[in-house]
Amino acid sequence: MDPVKLNLGEKGEGAFVIMEGDEQLGEMVIAIRKDLLTVYHTGVLPKAEGKGLAKKLLLAMTDYARNNHLKVSPLCPYVHLQFTHHPEVYKDIWKR
């Protein structure tokens, strides 16, 4: 399995992705506008479920947000749930 990679277009739209060779196993769809990173969706292929890929995507996204001084708007249900259940971990980047 390849490391998490960020594919970001010129307009600030893209996704964090996890690949295995040429196959995309998971993605976290985002957009960045000024100092706000919005997470729209996190998805993992059924055959890759239960391997912690969503958590790896979450860690990559939060590391990126912190390193680039961005706030995060968690519209994605998975990310919102993680932020809600662990507010102390994400309080520095969570745009409520």
C-alpha cells in the first residue's frame, strides 16, 4: 500500500488518496479556500474496509491542516464524528 497522497487542483479542490499500485483504495474529498479546509466525503473500497484506511486519511488531512495553519470544516459524517468524539484532539483546527 502506498502512502497517503494529496491530489489538489489549481482551484483548491481535490482529495487525499490511498493507492495500491494503480488502484485507489480510499479517498477523502476536500476543498481549500483561503484558510479553511472543508472535508466533504471519506470513502474506502469494500475490499479495503477494516484496515484503518479512513483513519490514515484523517491523520494525513489533520497533519496537512496543522502544517498549513488551516481550520477544518468537517462536513463529512466520518470526520465530523471523529471531531465530535475527540474534541480535545482537534480543537486547534476545528471550525465549528
